[in-house]
Amino acid sequence: MLNKSILMGRLTADAETKTFDEKKRVSKFTLAVDRDYIDKEGNRDTDFIQIVAWNLPEKFIAKYLKKGELVAAEGRLQTRKYEKEEIHYVTELYADSVHPTNFKKNE
């Protein structure tokens, strides 16, 4: 089976990062991804996709995972469920890699 997705969008807020020990760190953020379809008023729908990325370098997180930054994330889609009054399902992209789109030549 193949489960591979590539998304490009803008962060809706700064990434939230938790460190579990000196070697394990998880960053979570939401990408706003515009759809291709444009309606007759010129509007596009936008999907808001949760991204989960493990062990990104701290300098990368501080520099590129800020609100409004345009990034590409590549990984697998995964669904989980939780119960809060009723059962909810959440689909997230577990990123193997995250790429900023605003690299300068000397970076």
C-alpha cells in the first residue's frame, strides 16, 4: 500500500513543540492549504491540515515554523480518534520532512 502526501501551505500559528528528553522532540502545527478550484466570485476554499513532525532541529523550528511562513510537508496521512463527550476522528500528516520555501542562496 502507498500512503504518501505532499502539502504546501502557510502556518496558521507558530508551531507548538514539546521535548520529551534531550533527544526526542515533536512539533505540531496547522497548514492552511488552498484548493485549486476557484468559484465564480474568485474565491478558493482552504483546508486546514494538522502536521506532526518529530525531531526537527531547534534552529529550523525557530526560524521557519512561524505563523504565515510558507512550507512544504511530506509524509503519511494517519487518522486517530479520541473521545470528548462523543467520538471524534482527526486526520494528520505525519511529516518525514518539512521544507521552507523561502531559502536564500547562502542557506
